[in-house]
Amino acid sequence: MQILLLLRGELEIATLQACEQTSWHVARRCSDPAELLAAAQAGIGDVAVADELDLSFVAALHQAGVRVVGVGVSANIGADAVASPHAAEIISCISTVQVALENHRQLAENTAATHTPGTADTENGQNSGRRGVLCAIWGTGGAPGRSCLTRDLGAASASRDPIVIDADTCNPSLAQLLHTGQETSAIVALARKIETGEGITGQVDKNLVRLRPGFRFLSGLNTGARWRELPEAVLERLWEELRNYSRLLIADCAAGLEPPSEYDVVPEHEAATRTLLEAADMRILVGKAGPVGIRRMIAQAQIARDHGLDFYPVVTHVAEKEKREIRTLLEKYDMPEVGWVRRDGARFREAETQGLPVPVLYPRAPVTGDIRRLAKTIMASLEKETGHKNAQ
């Protein structure tokens, strides 16, 4: 078995000497995390032993195909085993990982026809005990009103005490739309706790802002340039753990998505959007009425299907006389059911000025009726798909 080491000083020497008493071979003594990851990606090692780890780095090592023994790190960052900084315990953990690795390889050989790659990295059961349901508000470019719709759906669903999340890593705007005046990013604060293995227990409520008329808000990035602070592996865990804090999560994510690549090259800046869409129980694809908006919507719908994602289309800024023509066109592109939010620029502008959702400012307005109908459609679909009858 090939070992990759990233340790320091006397501990490295003691571990190296202990490894020499076994059948293992220390393939490389790495000087920094970059060298360790490069060695793992080159296929040099089977097990990485390191004292500089966080959740994202462990995920990268797993993706490279190596098991991970963390030394003096949190047990919550996904390492296969965690040892205290003593050579004897490190050797013991490597032995444990070796047994697991051999068992996994034997199982793969015996059940090759039914084996699903990656199962070794999901043994912690993150999907068990799911409580809340997650709705992702996604859409095209061209400002179709995605963030405003997220805000207003939060208000229309207030009886369920939802959490509204700004997960837009390109042009985050919900904090401004809601006039929360937040200078710091709550989503980054929670992401850091997950990254370091501390976890978010006891931290979520501290980072939520309760807003009228009864939903909670998790602020996003205060600038899109900070998207690197939200690693993919961290976000995957964050979306799942947030389900424990509300029956309903409504998340705004960045517009667009690149088509799948035949080379499996995924733009890192899309991590928030991609992981959110993959985790969501329901996806709302928002497009703007008009020739350009509908064309963009049709193109984005095809990209969603290429990624294997289903969705419910919603057309905004629509006049009553436009509905029939738009419905007929969308039916030709396999979108027989469509939600509508009418054009009402004056009320939306006033809502933005006041920092309040449209249903709060104008509870009897026709556009509020559109939003409430859409909220009911979302909950009915979520209950049907997930079986969460307690969402009522």
C-alpha cells in the first residue's frame, strides 16, 4: 500500500520510521497541500496522511481516489480516520483504513455490475433524517425578476416559517432588496464552520435575520467576487444541513448554467448554482415575457434537461394578452404547465424602495394573487414529490 505523508518535524520522522516496520511504502513526503493533492491526482498513493486538512481538501483527495487519515483535525471534515499526533495512533488508523479499502475493493470486484462509484465517500448518511424541503429559484439572464420572486415567495409562504437563502454568487441582491443593511455574509460564516469541521449546530439562528411577515433570511455574498469562499464540497453539506432548521427552504441562485462538458470540466464559479439545483426538491425556472426572454428561457430549459434536472417554468412581467401565445410556444418545447407573474412595475419598484415584499405592501393586489398561487403550486408539488405531508 502506497502512503502519502504531509506531516511536520519529529512527528513525520516517527511516522516514517513506524511505516518502515510494515509492508507499506511511503511513496512521497509532501511539503505542502498542493504537492499532496498533485501526488494523489497522479495516482501515486492509496492513503494520504496529513495534518493540514479541511472539508474541501478532503473532498478533493477523495475525488483523486485516495483515502484520508487526518492528524489532529476535526472529525467532521470527512476524513476516513482521525488520529491524534502520535505515530502509534497514526499507524493504527492507517491499518483501519487499509482494511476498509481492501473490503471496498473486494466488494467492487464481487458486485461490479451493481456498484455505484463514490459510495465510500457517503458513508456518513448525510441524506438520512431529511426534514425540510428545498426549492431553488433559478432562471435566465436578463433580469427576469428571480430575486424579487424569491423574496415574495418567502412572504407568501410565511405560515411555514421558511428560510430564504441568497445563494447567488454572481449578482447577490436579496440583502439590498430586503434592506437588511448587512455588511457581512452569513452564508460565508456558516460555510467556514463546515469547512473547518466545527459544524453549524448552534450557529444557524445567530446568522438568520427574521423579517416581516414571518420568514427568516440567510444573507449571501456581499459581492460576487467572493464566490471562492463557497467551495463545492462545503455547499453540498450546507444545503443538506439547513434542512434541519426549517420545513421549507427557498433559495435564490445565479442565473444560467453552462451545458454539460464532455471533458467533465465544471466552472468553479457555478458551484453554488449547480449544487443547489442538484440538491433541490423543486426548481423554478424564471423567464421574462418577450421575445428575448422567452428565447433565453427555452435555451436554459434545454440545458437543464441536459443536466438531468426537471423544473417548473414561471414567466414574469407578463401581460394577460401575451399568455396564450407564450403558452403555445412553450408547449412546443415540452413545457405544458407554466406559472405566471403579471407585469406590475410600479408595485415592484415601490417594494424595492421600501425594502418589503410585494405581498406585504400590497396584500390585495392582483400580482400578490399570482405570487400566492405560485407558492401553493410549489408546496403541492413538493408534498407530492417528497411525501412531506407535515409541510402543511
